[in-house]
Amino acid sequence: MIFKKFNIENKKARDLIPQAITVLALLSVIVYFATNAQINMGNRGISFGFGFLNQEASFDITFSMIEYDGSHSYGRAFLVGLLNTILVSVIGIFFATIMGVIVGVSRLSDNYLIAKVAEWYVEIFRNIPLILQIFFWYFAALRALPLPENGISFYDISFLTIKGWYVPKFIWTNFNIFLLSIIAAFIAIYFINSYATKQREQFGKQIPTLIISFLTLILIPLITFLFLGVSLTFEYPVLKQLSPTVFTYAGGVSIIPELIALALALSMYTATFIAENVRAGILGVGKGQKEAAASIGLNKNQILKLVVMPQALRIIIPPTTNQYLNLTKNSSLAAAIAYPDIVLVFAGTALMQTGRAIEIISITMLTYLTLSISISIFMNWYNKKMAIKEK
Amino acid sequence: MIKSIKTWILVGFASLLLVACGQGGGGAGSKKSKTLDNTKKAGFVKCGVSQGLPGFSNADEAGNWTGIDVDVCRAVAAAVLGDADKVKYTPLSAKERFTALTSGEIDVLARNTTWTLSRDADIGLTFVGVNFYDGQGFMVRKNSGINSVNDFKNGISACTNTGTTTELNMRDFFNSKNISYEPIAFEKADEVVAAYDAGRCDTYTTDKSGLAAQRTKMSNPDEHKVLPETISKEPLGPVVRQGDAVWEDIVRWSLNTMIEAEEYGVNSSNASSLKDSENPAIKRLVGSEGELGAAFGLDNDWSLRIIEQVGNYGESYKKHIADTGILPNRGPNQLWTKGGILYVPPAR
């Protein structure tokens, strides 16, 4: 009787009940483990709570994008780690994308040598475990780079050494005005582009938007330098002697070798996968499309920009999103070579000093989840923008 | 009808919760030692050790663990199970060690772990004693011209391990000297050594015993030296879970027995022949007087087995630390009667 009613007459309930049962079962499992954990922790005199985030961390971190030293809180240390994770991920994604596109296109090159080199690159770097590549780049770099006193000098303003790549430090006055001018430039470029699109669609006029945008981006900030009191000076790194044979550089900014090695390894590795996505995307566009575009009189650049790429991107973006997510998650291998990312700083040192494993691991997992979901949302938005708009 | 099904689900859910609470609740607080019972049932002592620190806990090519930390676990196994070899070793990183202990994956943590207030009081652990008095020091290259910590200058880079007290001591030290420094912290000791050896950092800081042990792994050990200063107290000792007082006592007195045996000159070769000794303290140690084992639920030969199978503290130190060239001089790890600070309460 009951089932007859649910099965046939009440579709809503029929759909809802299995889902509700699943959710409840899942919840009860979570509650079971949570309760158990709590009781066990209680038995062993371990308290649960997030109050430790406000306590003084009392350990230092090599490399931080915000002001930090051991007198700051664990919460602040978490932020330092998070920013470092984001930094290496952004750098990694940036270079992986550029290299991936270049290698992917090269594999389709008519030039035998270029195509073969690209193929070998992909096959080698795709098939070696990432952790080994990280160690390779790190220890290879450490062995290959000179000690500070023999650092590789770039016009005496920048030095590459085993202790890091020392670059000049930017010292701004009125940086806020400069930042505003950049934002203003981008807003202007947006309006120029939409105006150009209108002109093209309504009157068939071609406006060289690329050059105009570029000039805008240079001119508007330049005005702030000339008239609004913005200025920029550099602090150059200088060799400093610490003992008869120990040297370092003072002043400037040090890009630590751990960051360089990690970013290099992550982008070299992920680029191979992106290259294959790019190749698949380009090959996935029908030959007829190019021929049709040529037959209506578009030139080679226009064919690539207006016909091939929009269609190829639809194939490239979804798997590339996965690669971006992978890269971000793989950055957690940083701990192996002492790059202070969230895993090393927070799930490592902070966990050890506080002993709060459950709290810290939960926060770290949630953080990665949030990072991944943010990337997914952005890439899905971009994918939708690029998808076929059926009329 | 929907309502009644919902009710059933709710009832089921609630009863599941009750079961969950019921299962989690048992266990602690009883007077008997659950850990001891489980160890006897399993037939081996679950012991957490380092991932390889010569002298303390290190596995040879055949996978046999040796070291003074390992000997603590062997002593417990000899006392509880009658056979010092009945130990299951779990190599742990600095980060994993306490979680492994509190979660019950191991029952004794003998992994060159520094006894501190927060570790003892805050995270469900109990330190049972000290089996090595250590202190943090610095290693530098001999040709660096650095002869003391007073030669350190602003901008020095220091390599160390993450998740250890060294990271905190390093900050305290450099702060007190008003020196700005670059801390580079690796997860595993092997990477610290490799990075320091390559020249990434100017100094390598950890416990002095660790420095001495790791120096042997450098590409050219003679190029490095340990600075004379000691910047911290690092009493290293075995740790157990909080809440099992009997097990805690067993581990504590297994360690104490080794030290007390050295004090009374009882060692692995003469122990059984001392059953009729005239000194009652020795007789208690070899189990021919008193009923000391009964206090833990062990037989009376528990301490004799420790001395016979593992040896006394001096034998253990000589075999693993002195004869291997790590720290030939016992320093503070000498008996109190011989100018050191090893002093254990009497076994009576």
C-alpha cells in the first residue's frame, strides 16, 4: 500500500526519501566518529578548540608576504602559509599555462625538430613523479648555483646565488595613487573595448584596440608619476660579509631557492598535461572550419583568433581546470624542500607546537577545499563565457 | 504515511547515536592497565621510533633497530613479555609522533623527544623520565672562521627540522642576541643535512647529539665542527599516553632499572650471579628480594630480564653512543655518583 503510493502517485516523495536516507546515514557516520573522537580525546585529557589560533606562535618563517615574526599568532602564521601557497600556485599556473601552450602548439609544428623536442619534453616530465622532480630541481639548483661571494650578477643590480635570487626592492611613495591609476586604466580599457566592439558590429569599422589598450595602460600610470607625486626608487642588494668565508646579501628582496625550485618543478610538470590539452583542443577543431574561414577572406591571424581558438578553448578549458587544481594541491609537497607553505607552516610546525592535530588538519583541509572550489568556480565561469552561445 | 516513515528514520538515527556514545564511553578510568593487557595479548610492544638517528634509533640493512631509545622499548618488552626482541617498531616523523601515541598506534614513544611543560600537560601525554640529557647547539664549516655563537652576524641562515623545539629555541636565541636570521626548516633530517652540506645555510642547528650523529652523514665530516655553546635544555625521554597509570609506571621503572643497575654495578653478564649478593638494593634489582613486580602486575624477575637482555644504561650508552663515535664523552649523562646528573629514585 505504502510503496504503491510512493512509487506511482507521489513522485516527489519517491525522489526525496532515498536522498534523505543517504544524507542521514552519512550524517550519522560523521556524528559517530566525531562523538567517538571527542570522548577519546576527553579520556586522554585533550581539549578541543580553536583558541590556540590567538596564541603566540613563537617560531619564525623564512619567507612571508605579510609582516610576520614569532611574536604574531598562530592565526597569522596560518595566513602566511596560505599566502605562500597561493603565491607558488599562481606563479606555477602562470608559467605552466604559457609553457603548456607553447609546447602544445610546438607538438603540432611542421618542423620535425621542434615537434620531437616538444614530444620528448612531454613524455619525460609527465612520467616522473613530481616529488622527485621537486628534489631534482632543488638539489640540482643548490649544487649548481654559486655561493654569494661568486653570485651570478645581472648588471650589478640583481644576483643569483645558492641562498636565493636577490633582486632590487621597490620603494614607493604614494603607492595608493599609482594603484588607483592602474585600476582606472583597466576601466578605461574596458570601455574602449566595448566601444570598439560596437563600432565593429554596427559599422564594420576595425579599431586597433590592442595598441590603444596598451598605450592607456602605460599613459595613465605615467601621469601619476609626472603630476601626482608618485615616485619609485630601488634598493639594491649589496654583498655583506658575515665571517671570513661566509657571505650574504643585504638589502633588496630575496627570492628563496625553495620557491624557485618548487615553482619550476610544478610548472614544468603541469605544463606537460596542459600541452596535451592544448594539442587535443587544436586538433579537435574541424579542418573544414579553417577552410571555411579562409574562404570568406579572413587572414591567418584572424582565423586563429576568431575561428580556431574559440572552438579549441571549449575543449581545452575543462581539463585544464583540473590541472590548475592539481597544481594547487601538489604545491603541498613544498614541505619536502622547506618552502613555507600552509602544510609546512601550519599543518607542520604549528601542529607540532600545539599538538592540535584534529583542529589544524580540519582547517588545512577546508582551506584547500576552498582554494580548489574558488578555482573551479572561476574556471567554470570562464568556460561558460567561452561555450557555444546558441541563439 | 510519509510521516510514519520519517519517524522510523529518526528513531533509527537516534538509536545509532546512542550506540555510538555507548561504545565511545568505556575504557578509561579502570584500575587495570588496558595497555598492558593489550600488549600481552598482541605479544609485542608497540614502539614509536625516529626515522633514523644513529645512536638513538636507527635501522641497519637487515632492518634491525638499535640505539638507546630502542633499548627503552626493548627493556619494556623484556619486563612485560619476557623477550626484549618482541617489539614492533614504527618509524615516525617529528610531526606524526604525538598523534601516533595518543591515537593508540603505538604505546611507547622513544624518539629523542624533548620533555616540555606544554607537551606534558596539554596534549594528553606523560613523560616518564629522561634517558638522554641533551642541549641545542650549532654546527658550522670549519673554514668559516666562526668559533662561537658570538661570531654570528645579522643575515645568517640557519637550517633545522620542523616541528621540533629547536625551531623555538633558535628564535629565542637569535632574538636574545638581537640577530636577524633566515630560518630554513625541513621536514626530514636527511634534507636538512643535504641543504646544509650544499651551502644553502651557514649553520645547522639541532640537539648536539643529533649534530654529532648527522655530521657522520656529511660528504666530508672533517670540514664541519660543532660550536661549544649549548643554547637550550633538551631532556630527551620516553613518552606514554595519559590515563594509564600502570603502563606509565612500567615504562618509567624499566628505564629507571637500567640506570639503577649501572649505579650498583649490575650488568648483563653478572646479573644472574648476583642473586645472593649481600647488598639488598642489588637483590631487589635481580628479583631475589621483595615483591616489586607485583605492583605492576608483573612477576619478580622483570628487572632481571631487563638487565640480562638489554643491559644497564652504561652498557647501552657505550654500545650505541660512545663506541659509534657519536659522543664518546658522557658529559651530563654520567651517573650522579660520577659527576653527571643521572639520578633515579630508588627501586624499593
